[in-house]
Amino acid sequence: SAVISQKPSRDICQRGTSLTIQCQVDSQVTMMFWYRQQPGQSLTLIATANQGSEATYESGFVIDKFPISRPNLTFSTLTVSNMSPEDSSIYLCSVGPPLEQGSDGANVLTFGAGSRLTVL
Amino acid sequence: GQNIDQPTEMTATEGAIVQINCTYQTSGFNGLFWYQQHAGEAPTFLSYNVLDGLEEKGRFSSFLSRSKGYSYLLLKELQMKDSASYLCAAVDSNYQLIWGAGTKLIIKP
């Protein structure tokens, strides 16, 4: 499976500011996703990061609030814009199987370690 | 709507066996995942079932009944390091993952 480097691992931010989270993968992957996880809750998909085109956002998430870049098959960024305390959460990058591995039918996801954001 | 139900928390004793249940309601079905997540860490893949029956992987086994919309994760010979949250996720007809809230498993000596 792919190895993911996600940073920052944690940050404390002021209300109204923006923060960009980076996700670097050690191999080329087709599928790349951004999730949010509130304490004690399930993973919520924010968007699918599409290489070379605009991300596909889930209901309740918009590009102006969560702009995403995916310049190539190994890297993506998620920006949390104009932050408020309600944005305090863990943000996780996840990817599908590496291209050289091929589809294993299950499309097992590998997750980054997450970025824990606290907005004051 | 689509829904995944699993217990919020379970407690078990070191060396014992525990079964974590998961029921799902999805639009179509293309398999079910179990992930393990230690506190403050990323979820890691445990198992994937798409056919009915039991799949065993060492101390961990996963069972699926498609007709009942039901799965369980069975952990044997529990160790303290098994203390974690266990996430159930079903794959719907659009190959979207529907995640449960996770079951926090507490292992006591």
C-alpha cells in the first residue's frame, strides 16, 4: 500500500484565518480523498481530489470553504478557509491502491496520520 | 437513507474474545470494510468482505450476511494493544463508502 505524509500534524489557528494541509504520497494513485473526523464520530467525506480538474465535493461542503488542489498523482492540498471554532476537527487524507499495484477489487484506502486543527 | 449502526463502546478482558457487530442499510452493496483506529492515529485496514461468510486472518475474523445487512468483527486472544476504535464501512452502489461512527473497544487486564 501507499505511504502518506500529511502535514501539519496539528495546528492552533485564529478565527478568520486559513490553513493549508498537504498530503504527499510515495507512489502514484488515482483515488485521493479528504475526510473530516470529529471526536467520537464517523469519518465524513469532504471531497474527492481529482488530478487536473476540480475536486468533487460532497453535500454540505463547498469549494470556497475547502479549496482543494491536485496538481499530480502524488500530491494534494486541502485549505480550510476563513476558519471558525466549528472547523476544529481532524482532517485526513486518504488514497486508493497505487497505480502499479492495480485495482484489487476492494480499493482499500490508506489514510494519512491526520491533521488536528484547533480554531480559537 | 443510508445508515451504519455499530455499538459506541465495548469492554473486554485481556485474553478473551469479543464480537463487534455492524448493521447497514445502503443503496446497493459492494462490500464492507473494517478498519482499526488507535487514538490519535490514522485508520488502518483490517478486512474486506463482499461474499457471505467468515474470513479469518489470524486473531481477527470478519463475517458478512448480505441478506441480513449484518457484519461482525471477531477478535480472539485479546491483547492490550487491541484497545482502539473499530470502524465499519459499507460500499454502496456508487462505490461510495458509508462509515459507521466506530466502536471504541476497551481492553482490561
